[in-house]
Amino acid sequence: MNLTTSPTHTPIQVPADTGAALRFITCGSVDDGKSTLIGRLLVDSKAVLQDQLAGVQRSGETDLALLTDGLSAEREQGITIDVAYRYFSTAKRKFVIGDAPGHEQYTRNMVTAASSADAAVVLVDATKLAWAAEVEDGEVVKRELLPQTRRHTLLCHLLRVQSIVFAVNKLDAIDNAELAFERIGAALAAFADAAGVQVAATVPISALKGWNVATRHADWCGYEGPSLLELLEQLPVTAQDEAVPFAFPVQWVEKFSSSADTSQGRRVFWGRVASGHVEPGQRITVLPSRQTATVAQVLSHTRKPKTVHAGHSAGIVLDREVDVSRGDWLLAPDAFEATREITATIAWLDDEPLTAGRVYWALQGHRWVKAKVARIVDRVNITTLESEAATQLEANAIGDVVLSLQQPLAVLPFTQSRALGSLVLVDTASHKTSAAVLVRPAAANA
């Protein structure tokens, strides 16, 4: 498996328009301070009311983590289990935050949050790492990151999260914070280089005290860059797949009331444009029936006629009655080659290991097809980043597999299109979500 898809540490080209709301997640290992960081951002941006603050007091102190840990089990155990979404804004931008759990057991929840994120803040707890020693027993110390730090970073990278920021937390609890930040930052940079992960920035913070979170903490850790919030205000949102030919998964079919107009069909096909755009006069092909038709009318989500682009909801009326149901795809003619075998990188999320020969439901858009695991190609070692031969994939493993589909699907590499390059595997018996599937380029299918 080759995780590298782009040069590392290339400066991000920030577009002029950063006014759109930024969706970002906080992730990393257990107790690295993710919930506390979000609580600090909410408090410092004045998104929390006084009565809410009063409700998270513990022994006279404000427990910021309780502002996001809403489940009773989370408050009782002091951990994050499900993804908690919070909203806040500054004078420059609006934000949607997803607080992802750090426990390995809940990696599937983290994957769900990362799949729609524009950016990820990967927290690193400085107090958990052996950063002090330079030489031990005559050998240079190799500074190891925690497994979940590595796993979550790799998953964000694989899921095409556009901006990844490392936030080194709890440096206020370390005597020589500058040296700790320097050495931990070097370990993070070495890991990112080896994995091919492009990093937007590495920022020293104290989520508990608010240092370098919303405002800069001058002359600390030798860091002279922007605060975390200032950085987030500048990050770009993920561009929609406008350059990819038109693709549209049908979510709902609406029937018109009886009409004498025979110049067009009497049904509206609703969904969200996955790629390209749609306008009246376009020719389309229906998958799987392969029938063709012309778009007679396009409606926006407010039912107004207009051209609709990728990422937005649309209602499409064709020029004639064609057999189209929920789960079908409307595609640009001759732009996609449907296939029944794909090679893909998967994040295995089920507790029961993946083995060759198993059959699952595969979901692409709103279409369900049976998928058989033809073979397991390899598994990535998250410590060494090397590919290893494997006969099965355990819970939270990342690996490459070949899937044989019962019916053909139109797919593109995930690096080219998030919508057409992603699937979900679901256990046919338990109906649990078993894997996130990312289609690899055609060269990998050979």
C-alpha cells in the first residue's frame, strides 16, 4: 500500500474566499484534550451562555469537556463516545466542530466525522511522550507517537481531509515546554513525511488555560505563528467535484399530479449533485438500466428552475418517462465505465475480522449491491507505515482489498471524487457498518 499521494509540507494555497463555514474535527488519542479544546473555543468565542457555564462546574472549577460530552455515559466515564457537533462563529467566519472520540473502540465514529470535514486538528498530549532523553544506552532515542495519533492522522489523510493541523497540548504542564515542543514537532514532521501527509501547521497550545487557542500566547515555546483559531479562520473549505463529469444519485422519486403535458416526464428525481452540474438540455444515462434521456427541467431545493452544481440538492425532470428508482444514478453519457471489480483501501471498523470470501452489502450513494471480498492485498503497519501481507484485517486496521460486485457500479478513484470513490460495507446479518471503502486509481486495479 502506498499512502503517499502528494508532496509533504507544501504551503497551503489559501483562496481569497474563506467566508464559507469551515467543518473541522478534533481527533487524536484518549485524554489528549479534544473536548477541553472545543470547550475552550466555545467559551473564548463567547458561544456559551452563563447558565451553560454554571452547569459544567465541578468542585468550583469549570470542566470545559462537559460542554461537548452530552451523553450520560460520557459524563459518567469522562470519555467521548459519539461525535458531538457544536457551532460557533467569529467576526471572520462560521465553524462546525466535530468532537471525535479517541478510544480505538470508537474509531468508526471518528471516520464518520472525518469523511465530511474540511480540516482536522490532531491533538498530541505532550505529557504522554518520552521527549526528554536525547540518547539512551548509547543510542539516539526514536520518539514514538501514540498509535491513535498515527491512526487518526492516516485516516484523515486517506479520507481527503484537506487541511491537517497538529496541536501539541498540555505544554503548560512541562517545565521545558520549548524543548518539548521542538522535539515532539520534529517527531510529527518525520511521521508526516514518511506517510506523505501534508501538514498545514503544528501549533503549541494549552486547551485548559487557553494559551494559543483563540489568542496568541507571546514568547511561549519559541512559536511565533498564529493562534489555532486564527489559523482555522484562514483554512480553505473542500472544493466540490466540479471538474468531474455529471453524476447524480437518486434519493427520492416524486410524482407530479396528473398532467396533460406530454413534453416531459411526470416525475421529479430528487437528490444531491455528486459531481459536475446539471442544466436543461443535458443528455444523461441511467445506471443500471443504461437508458438515455434528456433533462427537461432542473429545480433547486426551493423548487425554482436553475442550473445546479455539485454539492447542492436538485430535482430533475426528464423529457420522457424512464424507469428510474431510488438508488439509481443519472450520469453524463460515456463518462463513466461501470465495473464489477474494484481495488480499494479500506478502514476496517467491525469487531469481527475481515476475511476473504465474506459477502457484504456495499452502499454507494443510495444504491445497495452485494460485494464479495475476493482477496486481501495487504495491511499497513501504522507504526512503520510499511505494507504487510495479511490474510485478515482486524478491527481498526487499514489495508487494501479486491471487491467483486454483484452488479456494476460507476466508480472513480477517491482521490478524484469523494462521492464516486467511496462506499460503505455493511454486514448482511448484523447490519453493522463494517468498513469505509476508498476506491484506488485504475493502475491499482490491474
